[in-house]
Amino acid sequence: MPSPRRRLKAADVERFVREQCFAPAQQGLVGIELEQLTVAAGDPAACPDHARVRAAVATVSPLAGGSRLTFEPGGQVELSSAPLPGVTAACAALTGDLATVCDAVAGAGARLLAAGLDPWRDRSRVVEEPRYRAMEAYFGADGDEGGRMMCSTAALQVNLDIGEASAQARRWHLAHALGPILVASFANSPLSRSTPTGRRSERAAICAALDPSRSGPAETGTADPAGAWLQYALEAQVMLIRTCAERFHPMATPLPFGRWMEEGHELGFPVLDDFEYHLGTLFPPVRPRGWLELRMVDSLPDPWWQAAAAVVAALFDDPEAADEAARASAATAGLWADAARHGLSHPGLALAAATCFRAALDALPRLGADEATISAVGAFFERFVARGRCPADDLLDAWRRHGRLLPDPLPLESSWT
């Protein structure tokens, strides 16, 4: 909570970033966070009863695989695996827990839908928490994209070791260079309000349209990623100030965190706990938290979310694959908007993605991945990447074929008929 006097110094926040956000770690751990939309079982364009859904999933907690279950502001279910040794273990744990939650949700007259954006409607907030009310007010001052991000989108996040000190810059740069390739390969949100948006990943476009000080990439090309993240955090606007556990004050006028440190606010000066909380309100596509969070992929159905997690883990944790991915992504680094709009119909992104997927397929056996995980990556490559396509293209083909959005999902291969 803020202090009436200035207590936080530049050295304090730099020490926190270097010791906490970039603490050396290289153990081959993988964590997966999968968000999915909740929709009414009989009419996916209608809101499910959120209270019933919450009550239903409460009956299956704690989950056998150790995943943590939370709800996003619009009622999206988020399952977060524990950090586990290797992508196979992480996928296995999350798969079992996801099946349990799906069954529980079905008992509440709802189902889960894996898509990057609700294709039928813009959702309203259903989770009543002071933090979310303040976030809604903060974003609402600049339009509706913040509310759409909070309530109508769903993502897949892959968490990896940040690396030993000597490897952190390489892994940081690789994460940012690969970002557009991952957006394009796994794009799965081409529809909004039952109509094509002109983009394969509308979710990525929504995130990019938010307050740029907190949603843009933090990469600067420096050899010191901790310094780049520190600069990003200090220049980012303060979203809210907490004065107690239940009171969050949204900022109505721009206030970069660095200026808050120096000049204060009528509510006080920040302390280190406020800086740590501020970091959690930043939403770049790559975020360091003592591990690397890769946050740029749309939510995907089974088994494609497993393929995405496996590709990411292979390209980071196998040295040969990482070198190949670094070379392949050099020409497409920075093409975030092109990736969201075109997916793999962009020739450069398609070529880079094919190279990266082949490298991942070669690496996965070396990393001890099981046959099911390798098969999921191979199937995704053949169905999409080898043909210059992404999941969004299947959804658009179905929309064009039927002239409208149909409600029933296909099992496994796609979210929609």
C-alpha cells in the first residue's frame, strides 16, 4: 500500500527485477495456462449461469493433476498446470484436469469453448472483484478494447525457465522473435459478432490496441533483458492504486510508474509491494516473472493446445532447435500485426513456421516427449503449417460454406463446424 513519504528508490526496483524477475533458472520445467470460454450448452451465443458453473467446478477441487482453476472477468475458465519437468508431463496433468472440469461444467448446463475470442458477442463482466472493477474503469476511459480483452478473449500461455544468467538474453530475444510466428501458426479468433473481422487473430489485435505502454513487446534489442524490462515497467502507466485489500483506485490521468516514484500521488508514494503489483498489471506478449511467460497464442481445442505447448518447449529447450528457430525467425521478428491479420497466408511467416515446426519435431524425441505429444505436433503441421494455414482458416471456410456461424463444435480438430 502507498506510503505518505517517498521510500522507493531506483536501486530498489532494479534489484527486484534482477533478483526476482530474472533469477537464473534452467531445469527444463514447463507450465501451461489454458483459458476457455464458458458458453450455454444449448445456445453458445447465450451466457451460462456463472454462479452454477462456479458451484459445479468447486465440487471437483482440488484437481487430481494439481492444476489451479480460476475465473477470468467474463467467466472464462483458466486452468494453470504446476511447473513440471518437460512438456509431456505438463500436457498430461492439464489434459486430465481439463476433462474433469469439462464434466463438471456440463453438469451446470454449460460447456467450454476453445477460441481466442467469443465469436458471437461481446461479453460483460460477471466476476465481481475490486481489482476487475478498477481495471474495467481504467480501460473504459479509452474505449471498449480493454473490456473485450478482459471479458471476451481466451489465450494459451506457455511458461518456461528463464535460463541461466548467460542464456537469458538469448531466450528473451528468441521469445520475442518467435512471437509473430506463434501468433500466425495458432491463430484461432477470426470472427467477432458472428462476422469475419479481416484478421486471423482478432484477440491479438485487441491486445495490441490496449494501452501500448503495458501491452506492447518489451524487447529493445539490448543485451540486458532485465534492464529492458525495468525500463518498460517504469514507463508503463499505473493502472490502479490499492489503498487497502478491497479498495482499488483506477488512474484517470496518465501516471508512469517512474513518475509516481519520484513525484507521488495524492494517495501516496509507491512501496516495493506496489511495484510488484504493477508488474502484474502489464500484459506484453512476453513477460518475465522468474520464468518466461509466452502469452501470445489464442486458446486452442484438443489436441492443438498440446501441439502449441510442445513446439514452444522444443524450440527453447533443445539447443539445436533453438539455433534453427533463431535463424528462421530473424526475418519475421516484429511482424506482430501481419501475423494477427494474415496468419500463415503471409509467405515469410509461413516459411519460418515450417522451418520451426520441423526443428521442433526433430527435437521432441531428444527431449523425451511421448508419442501422443509428438503426434499432435505432426498432425498440426500436416493439417495447417505445411499448407500455409492456421486454425482460423478452418473457421473462416466453415463460415463461408454455410454463410453463417453454426453452433456445434467438431471434436478435436476444430472449434467449429
